[in-house]
Amino acid sequence: MREKSKIKVAITGIRGIPSCYSGFETFAEELSTRLVKKGYDFTVYCRSNIIKSKEQYYKGVQRIVLPTISSKYLDTIFHTFICIMHSLFKKYDIILICNAANSIFSFLPRIFGKKVLVNVDGIERKRKKWNILGKLWYLAGEVFSCIFPNAIISDAKVIQDYYYEKYKKKSFLIAYGTNTEKVYTKNFLEKFGIKENDYFLYVSRLEPENNAHIVIKAFEQVKTDKKLVIIGGAPYAGKYIESLKNTRDNRIVFTGFLFGTGYKEFQSHAYCYIQATEVGGTHPALIEAMGFGNCVIANETPENREVLGDCGLFYTKNSIDDLKSKLDYIIKNPDILNDYREKSIARVKDEYSWYSVVEKYEKLFSKLLNK
């Protein structure tokens, strides 16, 4: 077994670090910076349309910024392709590719003797934003994920079961992680005119399958002085976002994308968190909300059930009426909040700590290199 200092790992298929968009970016930042401290040599490939900083290293992790095509359908696959081509001439031991859509390129590093992992994410072809060609590409990506890489990673048992039942492909189950932390500053709340413990929080990319429209329609019917704070955006969903903002309810506040301190402040001081997604595996924002000690109301999907367990409330899948009912209930019964908050933190510590996630990746890396 090689010394850790000799193990060279590269991550591609994401936008870059530091995290500035979604869960994969946070994952890449957490994994790479933690393993660098353990002696690994880590590189993260970044997109030129996202990462503008020219600094080569971020917290000890090398960043290689390469060009891309800013297109809904070409951004990810084009950038991953040129990253893979670049990686062929580097002495990486392991290449970790994020997103099954990029798995078609995973055979190339293997030809050059590198070990390749693909984190398949959720069942992306079910997302409403993709046209028929996009859905077919993702379907092909699922198939390629089962053929080309040395191993695949599922971030939820639901996804692991899907790949085994559909393709008879075994995958390594490594969930997303989070920290259990709160911040006590309220600068960003004050900026948006929001008071502590006086708002419901929704965080997601603002795309149709994440159901912000359902949350808004349900909240509009709720009689309360509390606000609904919506954090997020999406680069190619302008019409959908515009339709969301057409609400006449002045209790609804759109912040756009927030990261770092602003994001942590809103997660730390919410009355309740709403998870409305219906596609994907383990949703990072949900685990993070639990880590911040939030009471959660979640859309009843197998993935959300798997993560939240009995640590929150569920509403019938995509039901505006039932979500409205749950919001009314949580407003009228504030005494139940602390119980759910404590359960959430305990579950995250047991099941979704970054320490555990990093440890599992280390074991998987070792397993591949020993072979």
C-alpha cells in the first residue's frame, strides 16, 4: 500500500471550489480539504465561468481551472471531457467523477492505468428541466456507470437499490455529510428585514422538480405573520423563477444564492425548514438543515424518508393542501419544535458526519489501490 502522501486524487464533474452552487461543490470542498490535511495530494478541476480567482491552491487543494461552454446542455459534459483529457497526462492514482452524465468518459483514464470512481448522484433523467435528448443522455450515463469505472458510489440506499435492481450493479453507499453547527450573528437576516425564529426556510436550486411553486402556493394559504424565505436560484430557469416571484404575498422573501455566513445565519435561526424536492438521492440542504438543528417538514419521497427518519414531519407527496395543513400544525404547536430539533442533530451526528464520510472514502481509495 502506498503512503498517503503519494496518493494523488482528482475530482471532476463539478463547478469548482470553494463551494458556490450546489451539493457536489460542497462535497468536493469538504472531502478534498480534509484529505489534504491527512497527507493526500488533491486536485479539483474547476470551470472558468464559475471560478474567477487565479489562486492555484485553496486550503492546500490544487485547483485547475479549464474553459467550458456556458450552456444548459453542454456545460457539464464539455468541461468534464476536457478535464478528463487533461488528467490523462497527470500522475493521478484515482479520478473521482461526479454525476452519471459524465460516466461516458470514465473509460479513458482506465486505459491510462488510473482508478476511476463515479458518484452517480440521483436519477437525473427524471428532472423536468431536461428534454428528451437530455433524458436519454442521462439514461445512457446510468448504463455507462455500470460498465466503465472501477466502482460507483451511491449517496442514498434508494439509489443503491435502484442500480442493483435495474442493472444488477453493486455500488458503494457513501452518503453526503454535514456539520452540526449554529451561528449566532444575524447580519444577513437584518439585511432582508427578517427576525429570528420568525420565518420558514426553503433552500434549493429553483427548478420545477424542486417544487418551490408548491411551497409558495401552500404558504400563501397559511394565516401567519411569519415569513417564507427562499434561498436559491438556477442559471437556466429564468421563466420558472420569474413565475415564482410573481407571487403577491409580501411575506415571501427571495434572497437568491447565499453561501457562507449568510446561508448559515438563515439555517441557524429558522422557525422551521421545508424540504420539497422529489428527484435525487441524499439532498445536501436537507442534511444541512438537520445539522443546524431545524425542525423539518419534508415532501414524502423514499429519499427524504431515508434521510429524515422520524426526526421531522412529512406531507403527502407534492400535495399543496397537506403541506398547508402541516404548516398550520407546526405554527399552532410550537412546543414540538425542540424535540424534532434535538432528534435531527442526533441523527446527523450518527449518520451524516463529514468525519464518517471522509473515512469511508479513504477506505474505498485504499481498496482500489490495493487491487
